[in-house]
Amino acid sequence: MKRLVMAALFLAASALPTVAQSLEKAWEATGFANPESVVWDADRKVIYVSNVNGADSDKDGNGYISTLSADGRLLAGKWLAGLDGPKGMAVHKGRLYIADIDRLVVVDTATARLVKTYPAADARFLGDVTVDDRGIVYVSDMRGDAIWRLAEGHFDKWLADSQLQSPNGLKAERERLVVASWGPLTGEGLGVKSPGRLKVVSLKDRLIRDLSPDLGNLAGVEADGRGGYLVSDYVKGLVFSVDRAGNPKAILKLSQGSADIGTIPERKLLLVPMMMDGKVAAYRLP
């Protein structure tokens, strides 16, 4: 995303919302190579960090996954190497699912060994991954206006609709997906016709509706533990708190590049990968 987003920087010129709350920084870890996503593994007590390490769409084998402790200590710089442009991730029952340009990579978290690779033949830019309570995996295709699904061993395009408006971050809930959209693209770059919104997709009938008003170029979405959501805006470097009804307020202002966020619920920590700065920071949630 680092290279592609340069075409969209003019969007940041619009007025920034007032930050209603500034969160306290708990720790910061540095030395990453374009960190795009973070995810907490509650069973193994580690944070996985995806490192694009180069151009985000190049199949160069440079991408890798790092691991951190809950207090920001580096455990393994290259826990898993040999990926291309790893971005969003999800953990479920001892498996780490990684979106890697046009494939879904599955890794055994106990051994860091590759379990399976699922190609997505016509995917254009796989972005984020989420897993529902039944173990069904959903993956966003930002450039393809689509969501892919892994179910019963089959990885297929589950939904393709321009109403998704460049789906990026994903969060599975009991009966729906929450989607953080980048915004409807104007062309091959990442310029948009209007800012992205939070959207919800019914798992039953795939009906899409808006949850929030226009917010920005959205990257990640996580549950806040109180019925609402935490959402990152990559271009403006903002993190929003959005309640269940879709009402947003900005709670954190960072530099450009705040990518696919994560949380450690038991510690009330928000994890923010800063893709352009090569670091991951943790902030205390109220």
C-alpha cells in the first residue's frame, strides 16, 4: 500500500476532524519493513506483524512475519519468511491466515510452518482477513471490490459488488461482516471519488448497507469491546471510535500510514502498525 497510496495523498488536504480524545502510548517497537497489519494470538501470547518489505503488489519473496510480546519486545524478526506482500491476518484455532496479494496463506502457529496456500486467480489486491465463529475465513479484495471466502476447503469469490467501495478492513460478527472501505476508486491508483465508510454485509443474504458516514481512506477495523468499533484512516493517520449506530469520533491523530490495527482486549491495548515509519505502537484504551 505504501507505493499505491502516494496517488491518493491529495485527499489528506481536506479538513481534519477534531480529535476528541488522545490515547496514552504504552510502548513502541521499531525496525520493521513496511508493517501493514498486526494481530494478537491470545493462545500463544504473541503479536504477529506483517512486513511487506517493498512494493505492495510485487511478487518478490521479500515479505515476512515478525512476532512481538504483549509489552512490545521483539521475539522473532523473521518468524516466517518467503512471502510476497503480506497484509491482513487473522488467527483461529492454531492457524494464522495471511492475505498475500493474490493468495491466502495458512500457517501453523506452533511450528511457523506453511500448512496450505489457496490461490485467488483473479484477485487484484487481497487486503484483510477475518474468521467467524464457525471457522469460515473472509478476505477482502480492495481493488476488485470483492470479498473471498474459505469454507470447507474451497476458496472462492463470495461477493463482488461496487457498493463495497474498495473493501479493506474486515471484522466478522455473528450474522454480518463489518467492512472498512477505502472509498470508490477513480482509476488504477488509489485516488477516490469520495471517502470510505464503515459498511456491514449480511452473512445470510449478502445485503450491503452503510453503517457510518464518510470517514476517510479506511484500513483496519476492530471491535472495541463495548459494542462499537475502532477504525484506522491510513492517509490522515487517524483512529476513530465508531459506536454501534455508526456515529464516529476521532480519538487518536498519528502520522500518515496508520494501517491495519489490532487489539489486545485483556490488556485494553490498541495496536497500530505505522507502515511508512517502520514501527508498531500500542495505546491504552479507556
